[in-house]
Amino acid sequence: MNPFSYHQANDLADAVHALAAPSAVPLGGGTDLLVAMKDSIAHPEVLVDLRRIPSARDITLNDDGSARIGCAVRLAEIASHSGMARRYAALTQAAAVVGTPQLRAMGTIGGNLAQRLRCWYFRGGLPCFKNGSTDCLAERGENHYHALFTDGTCHAVHPSDPLVALSALEATVEIAGSAGVRTATLAALYEGSAHNARGEMTLGAGEFISAVLLPPTAAGGEQFYEKLMQRGAWDFATVSLAAHRRADGAVRLAIGGVALGPWRVNSSVEEDVATGRLDDDSIDALAERAMYDARPLEHNGYKVWQAQALLRRAIRRLDSR
């Protein structure tokens, strides 16, 4: 591991100032960053610990149904928070199935969203697009766990479970930097991730995710998260799905394990699901239409069937309310 220095930020301004240094990166639980450093994927010169920033460890539930989750809130805290479970069941369920209990006890929500992809070519240091080459080795290689949807060269998928739930709940992120604090949608945060050779997020130099924001519409209704894995536990999703029928009747569906960022089901499918009283043929047709644009590679076509199976189950569950 390359030498590095460590700085514990005492407040937001201190963190922003420290991250303005060249090769400085934010540190949460370190469950992905430290492994990436050991594997020579990341080479930071300064680690800026965000966990002492006031409000970084806070979950704030507002009376209007909205919430703010500080960047350093641990996944285990989200999974076990009774107030969150009552309001945002899909998110607490997703947080509860991340990795192992030890990883959930250390990993933070900000770090989980910022973790790097798990493609074996990238993690193995091979000359792929994300490692400085011009090609994606998975496109014609071992691609069993890779993307069904991509708008760029890279065919990896984002490994986060909470990201899928947050997409269905239409969360946004609060981003801090030298220019101040701004908010961004998840789609904007990961825009162009498949053709961004330097990373997956659109953060500017020195910027970091300071909080996750849930809108009032995210609270309540019928919502859940389901994850398919090769192993029974402690594994990344081959395909996952988060579903939310909001209190106003609108439906939101998001699928994980299929793209290098959040993947929301087409809004026309969501609108048809929201109409309810669907027969089996209609449900099958909606599940197929949701995956119409999927472009499987040689070895991952099974993911289309998995996604359709999850969609059929989710639609039936939402329709039986």
C-alpha cells in the first residue's frame, strides 16, 4: 500500500478544505476504499475522515415525511432504525442485506453509494477501460454478472443495494464542496458512468456526498426490496428490485445488478402497474416490456429472466393491496 496521511475533519468546512488537496479522498467506514488501496486500484495521498462532522452520523425524520441521512450513518444503523423501517421499508430492507454483519457495522451510506465497481477485470488490475485502457474486457470475456443496459464502454454494474431502493424512493443526494452545498438526483450523480474512465460519479474535484435526502413522497405506502444472489447470503445481487406504491397511488420500480448506476423501469410501465387489477397476461406483458431494451452479453442472458421474474412478483404484490 502506498504511503498516505490521515485527517479527521471536525466540521463541514474543515472537510471541504482538506479535500481540496491533490489526491485527497473522503473516508467513511473504509470497507471498500481500504481494500481498493491494498489492491492498488486507489492511490490517495490523504484520507479525510468524515465521521466527526456534526450531523454526518444523524438520521433526521421530518414531520412532512421527508428525511436526511448523514453520509457517515452506518448501514446497520439504517437497517435497525424503527422509524426508518416504518417509513422507508425498502431502504431498511436493502441495507439489511448488504454484505456481512461486520461490513454493515462499518460501512456508511455515503461510502456505499461511492464504492467502486466489482468487475473482476477491474479489481484484478487488468488493462480494462476503467484501468486506463480503451476496451471493456468483459464485453467478450467472462461477463456472467455484468450489465444488461449500458450507454458507454464499461459493462460493469453498480454493486450497491441501497442505491436500488433509493432510486425507487426518488431520493436525492446532498453534495458538499468548495462552491458550497448542492443537491443532485441519483440519475445525475451517475450520469455517463459507463463512459467515465476515471470513476462512476459526476462529483467535481473536492466534492463529496454529505447526505442522502428522502422526499415526503418516499414515506409509507407499499414498498419492499428483493435481492437474488448466487449464494444464499453475503453476496452481491445478480439482480435486485425495489418497488414502491406511494400513498398517492403512483408506482416506482427500480432494478439493480443491470447497469452501472440506478436503473428505473420505464415510466409507462410504472403507470400501467399503477392502474391495478391486472391479469396474468398483462403482468407478463409488462415484465417483458420493462426489459425490452436489455442487451445481454454472451453469458448473462439469465439476468433478463431473473429481472422479469422479480417484476412479475412485485407487480402481483403491489396489485393485491
